[in-house]
Amino acid sequence: MTTSEQDPRVGVVVITHNRRTELDRTLRLLRELPEAPPVVVVDNGSSDGTAQAVRRDHPWVTLLESRRNLGAVGRNLGVQLLDTPYVAFCDDDTWWDPGSLTAAADALDAHPDVAVLTARIVVEPAGTEDPIVAELRDSPVEGRPGLPGPALGSFLAGASVVRRTAFLGVGGFHPRLWLGGEEELLAADLAAVGWELCYLSTATVHHHASTVRDTTKRLRDGVRNTLWFTWLRRPLPAALRRTVVVLGQLRSRPALEGVLAALRGAPWVLTERRVLPAHAEARFRALERSQAESTARSYG
């Protein structure tokens, strides 16, 4: 299939909260894509008139309004509303490059054991590659031979296309994690049942970071979720190693609050702890060095 014609294989889910202006830009750009994907917007309890603006200016969009902020669980609801075999995620400050959805669909068609493809990320307005791209491109994870790109241990939700059946089959994003590093647990559960995840250089997402964001909460929840995932799925020696690395990177009060939040969740973690099978654990063990040395992401 060429990139100049409609592609019915991929739908798009966008979650948003109080970013009416950014969402409007994203929807206008998605509307111009040659693939003409169906788009579901999940409004996570916005109070800035987001839902009204979508109904008025983008009647072609399927709008799902939530009275409260569901975080990443909003994506689960959006995926359930679509009937396309593949679903691309957007944040309200990201959008897909023309032809990228078709490139992802072609790769997923050709590789039925791949559940997630993460795209190249370009930071706007500078038009430069996000530093995380180098880590994706040079991923040390070993997947099966012949994948459409380097195998990954986890993925970036706002820049990924998922196989709908695989996503729903493992339950989507966990409601307890809400938002911030929520992908790692889902990625582990996909790998545990045999799915592959990889980077696809021929797909591109643009990210123009919104200034409307609670960076304190995002950091706190990101630390909490990293520790929760580690304690939920990694075997004890690996969990201890990863915990030591995360704790050694903490510098700010919100990050320390994330540790306390993780400790408060210890009872449910112990109840739901399920150690990864060896083949899935190997993916995360391969990432330990790069995670410890990463300059693209840290828990400052």
C-alpha cells in the first residue's frame, strides 16, 4: 500500500487533559494524514472546554468524555472503541508523520508475533531527534532474528502502534499506575506471553512538549511506577539491583515522594507479584547497564 491512499488498518487514540490548544493542533494534523485514520479522543476530565471544542471543530472525531482523569486507562477505553487491527497512540502534544501509520501497519502485517512498534521521535519546533531515539536504535535487547527493527524491553506509549488483540489480551494499562512509566509493566506482560516489541525507524512521531504539565506529579508517579514494576515482575536479585540504581539517581523531593508512594503500595504489590518467565526477564536484564547510564532519562 502506498502512503498516498487511505489505510483502514490503523486507528488513533489520543488522551488529553486541559490542553485544548495543543489537542486542536494534533487533531488538525491527524486529519491531514493520507491514511485518514479513525480517531478516538478520550478527554480525561478537562475543565478548559476541551470536549466542547472537539465537538464543535472536529465532528469527525469519536469523543469519549470522562468525568475524572483516568490517566493511561483512557487509552484502554479508546482501544475498545476502535475495531481496527492496529491502534496508534498519540498524546495531545504529539502527532504522526504522513505515511508512518502505513509503515507500521505493513510491518505488523509482515510480523504477526510483534505486538508493539515504537517510532522515531522528532522534537519540535527544533526538528531534532529526541535523545531517547539513540537508545531505541542501539537497544541491547535480543529478539528473534528478522524483526523489522531492534527489539525493545519497553516502549513509549505516545509514539507507538500496538496490535489491538495483543494489547487487550493482557488487559492494557494497569489502572493503579495511572500515568508515568506505565508502559513497562504492560511491555513485560506482553513479552511474558511471547509477544515481540521493537523500534521502527520508518515511522516518525513529532513531539512539541506542552507547557501545561504537572512535572512534579509526573516525576513522583514515574519513580513510583518504576519501583512497582520492578517489585511486581523482576526476580529478587534483579529487583534489588534495579531498586538500588533508581534510589541512587534520586535528587529531588518529588522523586523521594515517589519512593514513599511505592512503599505505601507494597501490600498490593506483594499480592499481585508474578515473576517474569526467563525469556521475558532476559529482555530487562539486557537493559540494566543502559538504564543505569542513560542520559535521556533519569529520576532526578
